[in-house]
Amino acid sequence: MSLEETIQQFFDKQMRSKAIRTIGVGTATEIQENSCTVLRDGQPELLDVRFHATEDTPGSRIVEIPADQSSVIYAIIDNQETEAMIIKCSEIEKVMMKVGELEYHIDENGVMIKCGNDSLGSVISGFIDEVKKIIVINGRSPNVVALNALKVKLNKILK
């Protein structure tokens, strides 16, 4: 190892040992699609704190979106207060998951499961509509009232 490399390693080690890494607790406000503001006691607020490790969240991922005014644990990335992310939150507003073409979203309005352009809710709803059209000559036709009640229940759960 050259003298220059030894000196560089020494300085790198010294800088890493003095680096301040911040993890703290705050309150999530101004919730947006991919980020929020975090209020901290006695410290400036953190703006555009992201919910995912990368800002644009490409590809497969799981993202928890905190509820407004919920407590959050945040991390400041590379000691830059302009670069921070939520690690955990006390209340979740929405969870989104994507793996390849499959998407899964859950919030207080229900669950959405989608693959490409097809959602599970619309596929099952369409299936019920087609079953209601069945007319049986000998025997019993489908109970349209019961099928409509099932469709209403389904639409409360699946989007």
C-alpha cells in the first residue's frame, strides 16, 4: 500500500468516526404522494421527507404512508437535512405494494389488487354481472337479489 493510500484510509476512517448520523422522532404533516413534512420539537421542520429509500420509487416496492399527525421515526441521509426518509410510523394511512405488474393498495376505503390494467374488484364484479344474466329453463335461476347484495359487499372491500 502506498503512502498516499495509507493517508487516504486514515482520513476516511477519521471522517467516518466523526460523522453525525441522525435518527429521530417527529410528527408527520402535509402528507403527499411520496413525501411529507416532519415536525420536530425544538428543531426546524424537515421538508419532503420521503416514504421510500429512493425518491421516484421505481420497480418493486412496499411503501407505508403515515397518517397525518402520526408519530414517525425518521433518518437523515448522509447528514443532509434535505435528504431524509420515514423509517416507521405510529399510524398508517395507506400501504402500497408493487411486484412486477402486480399492485396491492390498502386504505380505509378498501383493498385494490391489480395486475396490469385488470383489477380484482372489476373482474369479480363483472363475473357476478354475467352470472345474473343466466336463465335456467328447468331448475332455479340465480338469485339476482342475493348476487346484487354480494356485489355491494364486494365493492365495500375491493376497489
